[in-house]
Amino acid sequence: MRIPISTKLISVTILILVAATGTITYISSAYFEKKASEQVDIANLESAAAKAKEVENIITTLVDKTRVSASLLMKGTTGPVNGLDDLELNFTKDKNFVALEVLKLNGTSVETVARRVKEDVLKPYNLSPSYFVSLRSWQKFPVRSVAQGSVELKNASYPKAPAMFTIGIPLIRDENGRITHIALADVTLSPLEKPFTDPSERTQFLVDRNGELLAHKDEQKAMARMDMNYSPIVQKALKTKSPQFQTKFTEPDSGKTFFGASVKTSLGISLISQTSEETILEVSREVKRRAIFVAGSAISLAIFCIFLFSMTLTSPIEKLAEMINLVSKGNFDVKARAAVRSHDEVGDLAEAFDHMTEGLKERDKVKSLFSKFHGSSVAEDLIGKDIGVGGQSKDVVVFFSDIRGFTAFSEKRSPEEVVEMLNEYFGVMVKIINQRGGVVDKFIGDAIMAVWGAPRSSDQDAANALYACLEMRKGLEGLNEARIARGQPPINIGMGLHAGRAISGTIGSDERMEYTVIGNTVNTASRIEASTKAFGADLLVTDDVIAKVGDAFKVELAGAAEVKGRSEALKMYKVRGYKAQDGSYVDIKTAYSDYEAEGADKVKIKSAA
């Protein structure tokens, strides 16, 4: 089904606008939410730290007053009367204190040696001073922890009794530094509750070492001594050793998400500050709703304008589309500006299209010429990446061939005859190399250097190279038949194959570069080709090549030779044919595959078989 360009343009534009506006809206809203959350996180921690400092100052003041009053209470029970006068000033007239007692520690037993209670505070609740005996039993105050030197706080609020909390401090030590007396002061909750009365969207509260509430924005919760261990942030505050942290958590009861911060004071109590995510993100969600509305309105207006505008584009764009189809098929002679007469951006596009086709035409020409000099795979590899000096190590199979007696041949013939013979010979051999996936690296006079495995490699590189050599053996036979028919002498060649690691890449300078393969593998392949003279064979390969093809080819050991540049003798093999699909070997032998051995430079035969 054909879809008009105008429909496509409108559809694509809608998709782009929706995607763009949707993405922008989402990203901006997410960014706004993230920043709002970060600011709340920071504000939570700062507020918690400030409140914790304020609470610690309050408790430190109460601890100091407790220590002074308890000392005066002890002094009043054993010393002169003025000790009681000072106690009256420090304890009785301080409206925050309700009761004060001093406990003596005798091993595992605890004895109350002094107690002072404000009975007027207990009177509205119909309670007597003995209430504090029951209170200690109910609240299970950690006396032993105080005896170890800690300052302990415990909520002492119970139904039908004053809202209080208890402070326990070490009081007297013996000559060995062991604590013998501790002081317990029962103080009204109002000093602790005061820092939490500020109006704020945050919920802040104070818990003791066990997670029991000491103070809360909602005073009724503090008076109920709520166990806050159900809250994830309280659980983390009690377990972590870090004095402060920030976290995002979900309350198990309500399912609401909160941003929270915890600050632990030096007294071991923790101040928690938390803010509901819903409260934080309400503003950002309103921004998102407005952004979506504005984006929707903009998209609607854009659709209408694009519909009108697309009518002026469809015809020239359709013409350009037809020309693109022609260019994709290799026709670079189209003229878009002649077909598109619009004097606007579409006309500029047509003119740019013509420039592009000219560039593509030149590029195709360069690629075609480049392929003739370096092979199509090398050309594509170089064109497809930035050109620069460099290379990489690869497993390759390197081929060298050489025409026997070429020097004597060229001395007796004109340069034109020599070039004609070489071009005819190269035409046959290069075609075979290309068909078998090889790359002609260079021509060195009458010699051919080719490589398999660079720039592209496969597990069939060695087999392809051997097949190419056998086909070149047959190709040489056909070439020589043609030469003999023209009254020209036949050609003998030597071919050598070696496999190994080599450096493949572009070498040279910024002014002159060459794509090639270098390394010891290349040098060895050249020596193998030179050894064909000494063994009287047109093709020799090393055991490194044989190891890669297994029994896929019919080979026989030619012998071993010491070649220049190698410390060890090289084993060389003659290749007689290949294995057919039925498992039998097919011999590839011509009148030119074997000839009389002769001496070779840089080669010394060590043994032969």
C-alpha cells in the first residue's frame, strides 16, 4: 500500500514532536523532582542536625543540673543545713524537675540512699512519692549501663501520671575510679518537646537507644511511649554506627514513601527528621501537568501548520526520492536542480543533492581505482576508517611467487615485450588470488606478494591460499599453451606459502603511505619461495600451513633447508593435490610443476626426503 509523502511527513513529525516534547517534559520534571528531593534531603539533614544540637544542649543542661542537685541532696543528708538550702534553689524551684534520687551500687544490688519528690506535681494525679518505686520497675531503667559510665534517658510517661522522662548519670566514684553512686532525675517532657513544636511540613521525633519515643511533634505519641522500631529509618538509625545519614524509605503501615535523615547525639539518642514524598513532589507534579498541557497545545498547532506546509513539499520531495533511487542503483548522472524548480530550501536541497552525486561519482571512481591498486577488501577497509600510520598483529598466510629466469628473459627483449608478458601473467594470477579471497600486497618486478587474513580473516585462509596456488599451477599451464601457440617461450614460476603472525596496516609518513604486511612471517615466506629452485618444485609450503589445513591436501615432505634469517632449518612440503568430497585425492600436476633443481641464494639444503 502506497502512503503519500505528506501523510508520512505529518506522521513522522507528530512522532518526533511527541517524542521530543514528551522527553523534554519527562526529563525536566524528573530533574525538578530530583533537585527538589535533593534539597529536601539536605534540608532534612540540616534541620535534624540543628535540632539534635538543640536537644543535646537541653539535655546537657539538665544533666549538669541533675549532677549539682544530686550532689547537694547527698550533702544535705550527711552535712550541714545549707546543703538543703542550695538544693531548694537548684531543684525545688526548677519547674522541669519532678523527682531526684541517688542510688548506691553494692555489687549486684542497688540501694536508694536519697530521694526528693515534688509532691505538688503528683497531687493532681492522686499519686504519692512511692509511685517512683513502681515507675522504676515498669520502665526497666538501664541502671547497669549508667554504672558503666553512660548517660541514659528513658521515657517515664504512663497513663494517669505526669508526662516525664528519666535521666540517669554517674555521680560518685571511689578511689579506684569505680562508680559507686548514680543519680536519677525525673524531668517533665516539656523541655524535650519544645524543639519539636515549630510548624513545619517535616515530622521530627527523638528516640532512645531502644527505639522508644522520647519526644515527637505530636506530644500524645511521646506520652504514649510509642515503640518506633516499626519504622525502617529508626531500625537503620539503631543499627548503623554512622552518626548521621539520609535515606528514602516506605512506611510499612501507610505504604507512604518518605525522605528521612537521622542524627545521633553523643548521648546515644537519635533525632529523626522525615518528609513525605507526596508533599515534596506535589509542586513538581503540578509543573509536569502544566508542561504536558502546553506541549499538547503546541503539538496540535504544529500538526495543523505542518499539514499546510507539507502540501508545498510533497511534489519536489517525490522527485528527489525518485532520483535517490536512481543514485542508489549507481546512476550518478541525474540532475535534481533541473527537475526541482523551487526557490526555497527544497531547491537548495536539490542543488546540494547534485553536489552530493558529483562527490559520490568521484568517490566511486577513486574506490574503483584504489581497488585496482590494493584490492577491494583493502580499499573498503581504508575508506571505512580514518587513514593514519599504524597496524595490528594478525594471523596471516603470506604468498610469494617469482618467474624463473626473468632476468635473462628481460635482457633479451624490449621493455614493451617485458611489460606485455608481465601484464598477461599478472592478469591470470591476480584474478585467481582475488577469487580465493587473497589480497595482492605488491608487485616486486616479476614477483607477486599476496596475503590471506588481512585486513579480513577467516578460518579458511590457509585452505584458500593452497587452492589458489593449485589453480595458479593450472592457470600457468593455460598461459603457457597460449604463449607457445604464439611462438613465445613458456614460463616457469616458483611459489612459497608460510603462515604466522605479522603486522598488518599502513606504514610510511603523512605524505606517503602504503598498506602492507611486515614481519618475520613475510621474510620466511620469501625464503620459502626462493627454496623452490633448490628443490625443483613450483610450490613449497611450511608445516605451519599444513597444520592449519590438516589432511585436506595431498602433500609430501620435500626436505629441510637452512634459510637466511632463520636459526633453525625449515621443513618444506610439496603440494600435489587436494582431497575431493568422496575422500579421494585429486592430483594437480602439469609439465611446469616440477623441474630440475638448481642452486639458490640464501638457501642451504639440510636434508631431503
